[in-house]
Amino acid sequence: MFKLEKNLKHRLLLMIVYASGLRVAEVVQLKRHHLDMHRRLVAVIAGKGRKDRYTVMAETVLDTLRDYYEHYAIADDINAWLFPGPDLNKHIHIRTAQHVFENALKRANIKKNASIHSLRHSFATHLLENGTDIRYIQELLGHSSIRTTERYTHVAQKKMLKITSPLDVINNGNE
């Protein structure tokens, strides 16, 4: 889906949501100085519940971000939005980001019922499936309760159903 998005600004927006597990309201409100390219961190300022947190930034996002900075004249100024709207003093609207996602789904010929929040959900699920401790995922997502994060485990548990017991592997090898 990301590769099919030709608009660099839109591709970067979608990549950051997935790669960092951001809510749509958080990604549209990012400012350039919220991104620490050296430490590969994204600072989420006043996220849900008015809480601040840090989350990770993928190496792939860094490459796209460099291209984005070269292509668009995003000011170094502390008040510069990463994704400015038509009025450069305001960020793009949440609905605009949602439309970007919906159009990307169509281009990728994905028929599944999904929203931009699905990228955040996928971030959490893929981290969990790759063995990341759920408490770290909780911090990255900015959940105050582990119960909220546990909602993401049901998808990961589907993969557990496909795991073969070591006893079955041993028995099948001896036959």
C-alpha cells in the first residue's frame, strides 16, 4: 500500500501512522521538531488524555522523511507543522488523513473494511507477534491500562493456533 502511494506527503503520513503506532489526531499534529531523527524517536505531545510519550521511528520512515524535507519546504521553525494544511499555520484535518488512507486502500485494491486506525492496530499486533513485551507496546501506544493494549492480542492469538507442538514435530519426524 505504501509503495503504491505516489504522493510523498501522503505516503509519509501513512508510514508514520503504521511505523510509530500513532492515532490519526496525533499524526496530523506532528511538528518537525517532534521527530528525533538521530535517536529514531517520535515525540507525541498532548496525545489522548493530554499525555506526552515517545514512540519509535522506522529506518524506512527516515529515508522517506529526508526525501520529504527535500521536496517540501518544511520550515525548521518550532511552530512548523509536519503536515501543513492549505493554510500553512494550520495542520491538515483529521478527515483529510482518513481520505488519504481510504484512497490508498482503493489504489492497493484492498477490499477489507478498514480505517486509518487499522494501521495503529497493525503496529501493535505485529510488534506482539514479533515477540515484543506487551508492556513496551502499552508505552508506545500511550495506553494507561494494560487492558486496553490486551485488545490487540486477539489477532496475535490467531497465529498461536497455527503453532505446532514440539511433541508433534518429534513424533512426525520418527515415523
